[in-house]
Amino acid sequence: MNLMTYIIAGMLVTGGSPSDALYFSDAVEPVLKAKCYSCHGKDKQNGGLRLDSLKA
């Protein structure tokens, strides 16, 4: 599973609304993809930090 799956599941368990998940998809994840995943993603994890998956 990817990071978004866990975030959405966490919002549902803690009372987060579907609009929270939509906000993440529309506003937060594009920034992570543009600015963070190249150094903290599937292929590269600078400092041991991976932001695209909770398995790390």
C-alpha cells in the first residue's frame, strides 16, 4: 500500500472527512511529488526517510 492509503485510512478512523482526503490528494501530495519524492521516494531515501510509503 502507498502512503495515501494509510493517510486516508487514518483520517477515517480518527474522524477525518472525505474532504480531508481530497485536500491531501489535491494540495499536499502534488507538493510532495514535486519537491520531496525525488530524494525521499521509492528509488532514493536520503537520510533513511521515505515519504511515499509507510512501510519504510
